[in-house]
Amino acid sequence: MTKNEDMNSPYYKFAEKLLNKREIHSCNASLKKESIVFFDELKDLLFPHFSNKVYYAPDEIIAKMRLLERNLITLLKINNNDDKGIDKKAHTFISKIPAIHDMLWDDADAIFKGDPAAESIDEVILAYPGFMAIFIYRLAHELYKLKIPIIPRILTEHAHEITGIDIHPGAEIDSPFFIDHGTGIVIGETTVIGKNVKIYQGVTLGALSVDKNQVNSKRHPTIEDDVILYSQAVILGGDTIIGKHSIVGGNAWVTQSVPSNSVVYSKSEVRVRSNEQYFDTLEYII
């Protein structure tokens, strides 16, 4: 086949387009893998439940933290070698680790104390998907605040993959925070959550619209302290505030603020019919 014949191939234009896309959107193939490896290293350090390494002296911990800082610098260079502030960002992130660790223990303790099925705080740390999602979120959130691109989303999407819980790294979530069961929870980028909030499976904290022009606006709700959100509750909108000490019942749909000490619930209706009755097809919901 000649060169001219190759250029006339139905795949030639596609091949040119593909090469152009690969040049414009090139990304180091190891970025996702190395981001998860870095998280696993942090996990091993912060919680002995996940580590084969035994530390015997403070000097060993300090040496590991310095190694993690160097590893993070390498990871950030893979992500964006043009960023001149990489060393400072890595140092700032590592300096936040003690505070993150304290928050995570408070989270784990809240889950243990709030779940009758939890037999120990060690069980929560090892086996609860809610805790793991919070763990990864708290690390990703600190990277997000440092304006590090892509890596925070890689980490929270890793959490999504392994737990079924989708928390955007930009969300502001205070501690302690309690996720019970957790599957199907979605927490949007501009969500704000206070202290002692408890969320059950299937809860959505989302936006009323997905207009790209709203990228810099608050699109997701605020959940104040000591609120409980039961399963499948949907709370939407950047102006929506759930006041302190409120309860939002299962399957409730909320698009406006409610005051403190409120109870919000979705009223169901039971209709009894005989075998001779039938409903119009419009009444069937699948």
C-alpha cells in the first residue's frame, strides 16, 4: 500500500485526530496509580490497622513523614512539572497531617458511638465504608485547597469505586462526621456540612441545575450542626440550608431552607383496592 493510499484510508483522518488529542491532552499514565499508592502510604502511617510496618520511636515516624513529603513532590511533578510552588504545597500538605489525623479519629469515634452494630473503633476503621470514604475525602480536600489539579478527584473517585460513596473534594465537611452504610451517597462540590451530622445511604446533596456558567457559585446545600439525613433524602440548591438539630426523613425532597429543630418528611399514602379494581396505566411507576 502506497502513502497516498494510506492517506485515503477511512481511518487516516481518525488517526490524525487521535494523535492531535493525545498531544493536547497528554497525561502521565502513572498519575492515577501513583496517586493511589501515595494514599496507601498515608493510610499505612496514620492507622496501624492497614500497615505491616511497626514503628518503635518518634524519629521513625518523622522520617516517614519526610519521605512522604518527597514522594508527594514527585507525584506533583508528574501531575504538573510547571508549577513553581510544588515544594511549598507538599510541605503545607504534610504539615496538615496531624490535624487530619485528629479529625479522622473523631469521625471514627462518632461512628462507633452512634452505631449499635459497631463492636469497636477498630472495626469501624477496618471495615466501615463510610469511614474509608471520609478518610480519603479529608486528604483529598487538603490537596484541593492547595489548588492541586486532578489528584484530589482521582482520590475521591477511588473512594467512590471502593465504597459507593461520592464526595467531591471541594465540599466543606466538619468533624465529627458520620456516614452510616453509605452506598449511593452523593455530596457536591460546594456543599457545607457542620459538626455531628449523620447521613444514611442514598442521600444526595446536589445542585438544582448543572449550568456550566454556575461553576464559581455555591450550587449545593448547607447542612448545619447536629442534623440527621435519612436514606434517599434529596436536598438541592446552593441557597438551601438545613438548620441545626433538624431531621430530614427518608425519601424527602427538599429545595428550600428549613429552620433549626425542624422535622422534614415525605408523606406516603396507602390505597386499598379489591381484586376487581384496577388502576389506569398512568398510575403505574416502575
